[in-house]
Amino acid sequence: MMRLPWFEYRAPRSVAEAARILAGEGPGAMLVAGGTDLLPNMKRRHQSPSTLVALRGVDELKAVANGAGLQLGAGLTLTEVVDTPAVRERYTGLWQAAAQVATPHLRNMGTLGGNVCLDTRCTYYNQSYEWRKAIDFCLKKDGETCWVATASKRCVAVSSTDTAPALIALDAKARLASVGGTREIAIADLYRNDGIDFLARKPEELLSAILLPEANGWRSCYWKLRRRGSFDFPVLGVAAAAKLAADGTVEAARIALGAVASRPFLVPKAGEALVGRKLDDAAIGEVAGAVASRAKPMDNADMNLYWRKEVVSAFTTYALRELRGDDMRAERLRTARQALAA
Amino acid sequence: MNAGVEKGVAKAVTLRRNVQIELQVNGEPTEVSFAPYKTLLELLREDLDLPGTKHGCELGECGACTVLLDGEPVLSCLVLAVECAGRSVETVEGLAQGTRLHALQAALTDLGGSQCGYCTPGMLMTAKALLEREPSPSRERIREAIAGNICRCTGYQQIVDAIESAARELRAGGETAR
């Protein structure tokens, strides 16, 4: 049986109090909200924080505010995000991403903030302590060698968040709070392409809210590849958002990829290449190829590496066809066993 | 921590005290004292003598440890017990009334929905939460709701059949899934 290590448990009631505790405890403290990412890792001794700062009692992290856009508290569970009508109606990409994270049970527990800050994953990392010890550990934790790319000085563990690519395509911002005040940054800037140091969040900061800009005619979607349609982390996530004129001409578009690097990222050229064109098969085919060329998956997740790279083009095509208005339910059912009709 | 190893350096003292909380377990107010690193699963099985909730993967992948926390199905292996203070927990032990099985238990038994039985307590709790919210779910909804409960024996068909049958039974009996 895997037990959690000892820790001091703190339960602040406000963001300000949580920030004070974080500042006071230093880097030995970790935040926990739903616990679905951190607790398995603590059981396997990937992380052994001396203090756990629990956020479930902080009501402000559950706030949903409409206004110019939509503000979602980082402490909302993924089930709560999926059940928020404004998300379903205006931010379909985020809705589809949140609805496809893990299973209903895990969505009842895990939070939006937790998914955005999800630890990177790797076949050599997400293993028991004994397993990792047997290979003399790895670069990400306790070891010196990256077993995926032995010459690599950088950890190549893969970003496995579903909501982040969707939020990047939707041009969302992240609000970070600390004792020094709050700051807002583009969600894409929250990430670094480093499997260890993958978040630009400072240790004394906590992610308090996600800010979505006004939907304003933008439509969006998210396509996820995984082995089991009912479960599993993504081995590919394609998020697309576009603003179309009445005649279907693209006025602006954003395409983001997840699970093919240590961070989710925007492919700016792909979006730009669509501007002024209609989403016809020729335009979609061109852009899908360009997006696929940016995907650099490593052999550290489920499924065959080369096939995972190949399939990026097909998934980008699905996403853009869905934005065009095609009925994609058959493809959804075939690839994900879920219709996910908004 | 090896703070005590260095000579002449005061040993860092970590106070390892138990915590004490009050919670509702299967409707009964319960007070319990335990080590703060314990999960709800460990609390139920080791401190509250309720071993019906099963201990599977411990990592949130199998659903064997599903219980209802304030009515929601959650994985008790990933819930810190200390976070259950003042909340209501329902486990498989709370389903039957005396010798009378809950409609879901009876249906799983009758229709072969439980074979080795290890996933059954978690499956039952997930199904109970579903039927409380949706008294007549479609087969598709049932499959979606139990997506987090892995069963390696039945192939799921009998489980879905049993949940459908229990839903009919509960609707006919005019009672909710309690």
C-alpha cells in the first residue's frame, strides 16, 4: 500500500491568506485543490511537500463572473466548468476539453486550476518509487539522465492538460495572486517548454482565475486523442477557434496544440494563414499540414510515436471542419466514443 | 529528515499529532481521530471499520474506492480524510436496510452484474448517485456515468442491464434511490 508522506495541512479561507501562507512557508509548500494530480504523485514520492496549502475552503476561487467575457475561478471543479451554461454556449472548445478530462469521478474532484497547472507526464516518471529507483531515476526527479532522449539536457516530459490548449486558442488570461498583488498574463505565457520547470508561475503565486475574452462571434472546438474514449490523458489535443464573417470568410483564427511538447502552444502561422480565406478543403488541408509540422511528440507517452505525429494533421482537419459547421458527430464517436455536441 | 544526525545541532522537532474531525458516515454522526496523511479510503477501512469500500489502484485509475461525498461520487483514495470534516460520506455499507438489499444490489445480484465483486461497491455508489439525479437514464448515460469504474469480469453489459433494471424498480416503487 502506498501511503502519503507526512505533511502539515493548512486550510486558508481566502486567496490573500493562501498567498501569505505560501510566502511564509517557502518552496517546501505546495498547493492542493482537487488533489487528483498531486496526491498520486505524493504517494509515489514525486513530490513530498512539507506543507499542503489546501484551497477547497477558499470560496472566491469558485466564483463565476459574467461581464466583458467570462471569469472562471481556478477552484471550480471540471464538472462545475462543464455545467456552466456560459462555457457550453460561448466557449465550446473549453467545454469540450473540460468534458473530456479523465472520468466523471475525477472531474467531480479535479479543478480547472489544477488541470491548467497539471504536472508534466512521462513513461519514465509516472511510476512507483521502486520502479524509478530500478532505473536510477530520471532527469525530472532524483536522477541525472533523461531516458527518453539520453543526450538531452532538458526534461522532455509531456504537457498533458486538456483545458490549456483550449484556453490558448480562446486567448484566455491567467490571474496569479501573491502577497505582492495580482497580475494577469496570457495563458500561453504561463508555460515553458521544459518538463521540470514547465510553469512560469512563481513559487509564491497561486492561480486564482481564468479570464476569457468576450466570445464576440468566435467559435471554438477541441479534439482529443487518447486510447480509451472514457478516460486517459491526451496523447494529442488540438484546439481551434475562429471568427467567421457572414459569408464564411475567416476574419481571425487561432490553433493550439497540446500533449506534443512540454507545454501547450499556439501555432500562430496556422491561424494567420486562414485569414481572408474560406474554410474549404484546400485551405484546411494546407493549414493541417503546417500544424502537423510543428508537433514534436516524444516517445514518452501512450501509442506509437510516428503515428501520433501523423495523426495531428487529421485531427486539425476535424477541428477546422467542425468550425466550418460540418456535422462531426460520426468522427467524434469513432475517435472518442463521445458525440460531445454542444 | 536527518536534522538530528549532526552533532551539536538541535534536532528539528516535527510534531506528528493526530487530527480529530466530525463527519456523517452513512447518516450517522461520527467522530474520529487519525493521522493527518490518511486518505478517506484509509480512514474508512482502517479507522471506521468499514472495509466494504475497496482498495484498488490507489492512484485514481480504477474507481474501486468510489464513495459518495456530499452525494457526489468521488475516489476516496484521492480525498484527504482531513477535508471531510463536517461532510457526509456514503459507502456501500449504507445501502442495504437490515437484510433488505437496495434495488441496485438486488439487480446486480440477479443479473450477474457482480462476478469477482471487487468493483461492485464502487459501481453501486456511482450508480446510486446517477439514479438520484436521473431516475430514468439512457444506456448511454449509464455507460458515461460508470466510465470511471473499471470492471474486468463482466464486460459491463450486465452492469448496465442491472442499473437499468434497478432504475425501473425504483421508479415503479415510487421511491427514489434513497
